[in-house]
Amino acid sequence: MKKTKWALLLIVFLGASVLSAGNQKKIPAKNPKTNPSGKTVEVKKIPEKNPKGKTIEQPLVSKTVLQNSVLYLYGTPDNDMTYKVMDELKRLNIDFVFFDVFKLKAKKEEMIKLLKNKGLSTEYFDYPVVVYNSNILRPEKETHFNKLEGFLLTRFTADIQALMKSNPETQFKTDTLYIYGTTSCGRTLGVTRKLTEDKIAYIFYDVSKDTGKRKEMFNLLKSKGMGNSAKYPVVSYNEAVIQPDQNIHFKGKVFVLLKFLEDVNQIMNTKK
């Protein structure tokens, strides 16, 4: 009898416990991303890291405005020619501003834009790209390299110095030899190679690639009453302009290089 009584009491107790548990309100689990008021808490992200554990650097942005009479170099210090040019300019005490285009994304875009504005190729070229006033100079295969020495550092820095003679207010630099032609023209290549051998500084424009300089060349010829056609190379020095003349610089159909170079030297030695 006692066992039956205790069994009934146990059943009543268990039933009451289950009923009590069923009437309790469920308390939502706390969200680790919410504060007590229920508003979402902003979680600050830790800067992403690369597999080596170093923080990934975003490309630097530069808003430098190019100024007249300031020498700018675009390149990378890891490039051998850029390094040599920078070192040589320092040795010559020539001030310059250098932009590392691998780190400065904005400056790389600026360099590409400058090249395009001059009608120059932006696909395959060597560093450094040198800018002074509105003029651009970069290593060219035909003038700044040879098979024996490779990159002609002295020649390239000489061209930089010639570039720096420019005056922002004038289109052409005083006492500077300009040559207009194409790299596929045998006469042009012969003249530029000989000038390089004789260490005579000049600025060469490939008019097949630079439409602006092509127009400039024809304007020069027109201003001197030399017609609307050109025979390469067209050479300009101060106020003088010459180009190969069939009656003077040819023997039959053969171009007489030395005779043409004599005339180039003559206009360079003519007093203003």
C-alpha cells in the first residue's frame, strides 16, 4: 500500500515539472554581433594578409603636377638602365624627380598617357622614360644601344642634357640638332649612326610613329618654301632646315652620306 502511495506521488510530481517547463518562455540566445538594444554592432575587419603574413600594400596615389624646367624620370630602381641613369645624373649633379611606376599606380598611368599623347608606343619600350617640359626621351634601339657595349649610358645622358636646354616658351631648343625620319629609312639610319659615332648629340623623331612630329616636320618644310613632300632625314638646327637633295647629295641613285653630313656640320657651325 505504501509503495502504491509513493508511486502516485512521484507521478504527480513529474507531471507538475513537465507542465511548468512547458509554460516557461523561451529566451533567445544572445547574438554575438548585437548589443543589448538589439542593434547590429559593426565588426572591424582586420587588414588582410598575404600567405607570408605581410600586410598587403595598396598602390600609392600621387597627385604631383608636372612643372616646367623640372626633370622627371619614370621607371623602377630594379631596372638596370634606370639605376645607371639615376646614378649618372647624381654624379653630374643634375637634379631630378623619380617615380617608381611599380609602386605608384597613378604615375604609371600618367606615364602611359604622356607617351600616347606623343604618339609613342606603350607596348614595348625600355625604362627610364624621361620628361622635361613637354618633351619625352627614352632609350631607343637605334641610337642608345650597340652590339658591343649594350646600353650607351653616356649617349643617353648626353641626350638628357640636350633635352634640358629647352625653354618652355619656345617650341625648339637653341643649338640643338633635330632629325625627322623613320627607322626603316636607310638614309636616316646611316646619318644617325654616323652622328652617334662622332658623338654629336641630336634628337630623333620617328615620324611614322609620332603623328605630331610628322606634322611639325611638314610645317618646317613649308615655312622654308621646301614644298609639301619630304625626303628623309629632314634635319633642323636653329633656323636652318635641310633634307637630301637629288642634285647635291646623290650620285645617280646612290645617297652620298658624307656629303650630306658635311652640310649638316655646316649649318651647325653657322653663326646665328
